[in-house]
Amino acid sequence: MTRETAPEQPEQPEQLEQAEQAEQQAEPTLRQKIVMAAAELLEDGGLEAVSTRAVAARAGVPTPSIFRIFGDKDGLLEEVAEHGFRRYLAVKAELLGGGDPVQVLRDAWDLHIRFGLEHPAYYALVYGQVRPGHLPRAGRRAVADLRHMITQVAAAGRLRMSVDRAAEVMHSAGVGTILTLVGRPKAERDPRTSDVARDMVISTLTLPPAGDGDEPSGSTVASSAMALLVALGQDDTASLSPAERTLLLEWLNRLADATDGPG
């Protein structure tokens, strides 16, 4: 049994706004009512304000209803995070069709920073609660989109390191920048902090277009290794056994992440 595929054409911002308005005008289900109540509490008072008792009171439902529908408080918070991140992820998805993959990364960084500063409660819900091995679904989707963007940079032969390492570096830098800025009083926040961090990260991860200047040989090896890795991922006809393919991918990632060029 196959699942329905998504529409071929991505929704435009106007369509997304109309869908959101229609959703708001429709009679909410009990599940939506509880999620909206929790979201309001989160926005008003932060995560500490989102107790199951407070959510039940705000939604006008018995507390056991929350556990019956969501399983536990973590299940509720998962859906609150998805509610808060929905618009951000939709706009981010629109960036994936951009022409210059490095510019797409720059735009994604700016979008990420703007969302975090404008919606600090949702951002802290997803990224501020450190639990090793756990990231809410909304955060996992955001990271998956980032990996896809970086893979496009690799396919263009402009990535200085492995996709895994580049995604980890950019994600860590972006989260750290937002949490640092959010932790300061608004009057003390310097917007140039994000711009400087972005330019440093992009410069570290990517190469300029071909012909824009000589690059160290190590960068050339890394970008070529990643371009080949992406090409292999798009081609299932390569004459390699599964074991050979696995070994080759390991070698390509090691080459891309080697810090020292040839002597």
C-alpha cells in the first residue's frame, strides 16, 4: 500500500497564509485545542508554565484527556514544537529550490536566526532542552533540511569537508548564536554577531566558484571527494558490491575530513 505523494509544485507564501487562516477559522479538534492551549502558555510564560494541569485548565478539559491523547507531557510538547516550527519549516523548504547552493545556505542561516529571535520559546523548547540522543521531531526535520542543502553544495563541488561534519558545524554554530543572543537583553543584542558568525561558517565550509582563485590542494581533494560521494548516492548502477560501496564511502568521507594537505 503506497502513501500519497506530495504535490509537485511547492506551496507559495500566499497559499500557506490562506491555509493557516482556514485552519484557524475551522472548529478545532480536542487535540488541536489542547496543543493551542499549551502553545499559548509557552509563549506567555516559557516552558515552566506548561504543566499538564495548567494546559488542561486553559483548554477547558480534564487533565487525563492530555495523557489519553498524547501519552505523556513529552508527547504533547512534541506537537507544540511542530506547531511552532510549521511556518519556519515551510519557508525553509522553499529555499531548497534556489540556484546557488551556497547562497541558499546563507539564506537558511538568516532565516534560522530570525525565527529563533522572534520565537524564543519555541526555539528553546526544541534546542534548549539538552537530552543526549534526543531531538524533537521539528528539530530533526530542520537538521534534515540543512543536510539536504549541504549535500547540494557538495554536488556542486564546493564543500570543503564531509556532509556530516559540515552539517554538524553549521547546526552547532547556528544554535549557539541564537541561544547566545536570546540570553542577552534585547537592548544589548548586536545583530552583527549573527552576520559575522554566518560569514565565518560559510567561509569555513565552502569553496568559491571555480575560477575565483586558487585553493589549497586539500580543499580540492575534499570537494572532489564529496562531489563523487553525492554522485554515487544518485547512481545505483555503479559496478560495486555493497561491501565495496560502503568502503568507498568511508574513504571519501575520510578524505574530505582530512585536515592536512599533502606534504
